[in-house]
Amino acid sequence: MALVLMGVTTSCFKMEEADIFDQNAAERLENAKNEYSKMLTDKGGVWAMEYFANTGEPGYVYVMKFNKDGSVDISGDNKWVAEGLGQSETFATKNSMWEVITDDGPVLTFNTYNPIFHIFANPEDIPDTEEEDEQGYGHEGDYEFDIMSVQGDTLFVEGKKYRLPIIMYRLSEETQPVDYFAGINKILQSTNITKFPDLLLTAGNGHKYIVNDISTLIPSFYEQGGYKIVDQVSANAIATEKGFRFIVPLELYNTTGEAPVPSGYYVQHFELQQDGSFLCTDDNVSRITSLPVNEIFPVQSYAWEIESTTLAGEFATRFATLAAEVKGGAMRATLKGFQFKYDTKQKSYSFYYEAGSRKGNFWLNEYAFDGTNNVKFTPTGTNDSNGGVLLKNAASAQSFLDFVFSTSYDIVQENKLNPSRLKLVSKANPEDFFFVNVK
């Protein structure tokens, strides 16, 4: 898969063949400059620039309104906007000047200082980075761009000094930058699942890859069963209104023998789907999801708290009976709820409860999965002392526990990327179900 920039060789600006040969090079360049200037201001002059300063940090989107008087309104929403203005708010719009000039070809230049954009070309030390001192080179970003080609309402440019590929898209003239960035921030929020650091790419080449650090927009990939430290490959990406894309196509590596080998399979563009997953639109097959539920639910560092307010069917009835008995009986406490968790001292899974200040456990065998999404909870028949208190003082407790453990459950994961909330549906009666949230 070749870099998209290299694949675009045509331009929407056409001149008659005779006209081309009637002009000298300077005249052709001047005409191109005028055509690109006109294009940038046409139809409202609003563009999104997917900007990469370097290959070591994620890209950032800027919304630019090119005005015919040579000014440009640049809007951004990222931490460097706040840094450039010395404020906490990450969104701002600042006005500066722009021009299409000529060099070896047409060049888009932002030729007066804009604090939220030129900060990437500022050769000052970057605060709060792992590098001790970037004084003298900063982000090493460009503010002048060689115009390479155009295809419809898409402009392909390249940083004049550092040569990184950058894409600009025309937006509707009614576009409000705040609303546009709200869409991008939705994408960023969907990737903010640090509770589950390992995701899964099921690729179109028949292999599966562990995906780490997607929330940083510099994710790494290594084949499932391999070793992250020695096998991973990564690239910087940018969040867009539809998903994210890598600066260039990323080749996946397979684990064979002592060292990973290139697979010949590339991914670059991912779009967020309604089910929460990210689909690679390069092949419309490869997809990023969470790991399977049967690998996530038993993780010992996770506790799964039952939502007592969304219990359905017989679960709701029996929980209400138990809660009323705990409240009005000898315990005189509010039943806060139950969790499926792992007790590190007992070295056992547990069905755990809290009632007032009292916390107790009913010990469980290891969760029994049948396939990836069906589970059965089986008690060992033992409990700790506070578990015994609940059984002694609430007659309906044993009935509630027996009902919970009497059936297996289909686990429904509504968000395929983020499994932090799951629905457990009774196999005996689908009208009986409850939700759990990871703790």
C-alpha cells in the first residue's frame, strides 16, 4: 500500500495543451499560485488541516478560514493551543496572515506569527516531555507547505523543511470550529480506555495483533502470542471526525522464530463504528476491538459491580426483598450491592457484598466460560464471617444467592472496544438480567 500522497498525480486545474506550451515556467507558476489562492478562499474558504509536526508525537487538526484579504482564522483544540496562549483552555481561534507564494512550485505559507500554530515551528524547549532539552529545535514543525496536488476538495501538501505529508479537506462554510472539534473529541474519548490497556486487531491477513496505547495516538502493534518489547511496531496517528489515521501506512509484523518479520500487510485509516469498534477502511475487514470477554472478566485486578438500579426481572424482585430485609431487620443497614471480584488474601474469586460498613464474601470457584461470552458462577459453599452474618440475619439472602448461581449467563458487550459495562442475561430466562461495571 503506497502513501496516499504518492498516489495522487492529477490536479483539478486544467489548461488547454496549447496554452501550457505558450507559457514559460514563470507564467505557469504564477497561474498555479493564483489558482490555489482562489481555491483556498472559494466556497467560504473553510478547511481542516490534519497537521503533523514530526513523527514522534500525534497529529493535530486545525480548522482554517482563508479570507480574501490575506488573513486566516486558525482554530485549534489541543494542549499546545493552551501552551501557546498560556491558558488552561485548549480551544482558541487566532487570526494571522497567509499567502500562496512561488518557489520551485506553489507554496502555502503562514507568514505572520500565530501563537496556536507557529508554536510547532518555535525552536524552544518543549515543556513536560521525556526529552531533557529540545532548546534550539522544539517540535521541528513546518509553517510553510509545498502544494503537491489536489483532488476534488482535498489538498495534499508537504512540509517545506521537514517533508511530512499533510492533508487539507474543504469543509462546509457553515462549519463551526467548536462543533467540528466536538466530533474529534468524541473520537478521542472513545479511545480513552486505559483500564483495558490491551486491545485486539483482527486483521484481514488472518492474524491477530495486540494493540497498546491507542489513547496516546501513538499505538503499538505486535502479534498475539509475541513479545511487546521486541516485536512491536508503532506509528503516530491523528484523530479525525470519523476515526483516526496514521501519518503513513503501518506495516504489521508477524512473530516467527526469534525475530518478528514484515507481514506485507499495511493499515492506515480507521473509522469508529456504531458498535464502538474501529474498522480499517483500507480493507474494510481489519477491526480493533477489546480482547474477548472470557479473557477480560477473570482478570484478578478487576471487580465487576452489579448495577442495583438496573436489575431486571426476578433479579430486581429478589434484590428488593433482600434490601428491605437488611434495612429493616437485625442488620439495620443499607444494602449497597454486590460484586464479582478476586480476593488476593484468600486467593479466590468471590461474590462480594456491602451493607452499611459491613463487607462480606461468598467464595466462588474459577469462572466457568463456555466459549467467549457464556459464563457460570459456581459457589464453593463457603463464606467469610461477614458472609455468615448476612445469611444469619436475612432469610432471603440464601434464596437470592441460589438464584444468582442457578443459571449461566450470556454476556453482552454493547461497546465492542470498551468492555467496562457488560450485560449479563440469564440463559434460563432472557427477561432476567443485570449490568455490571468494572471497578
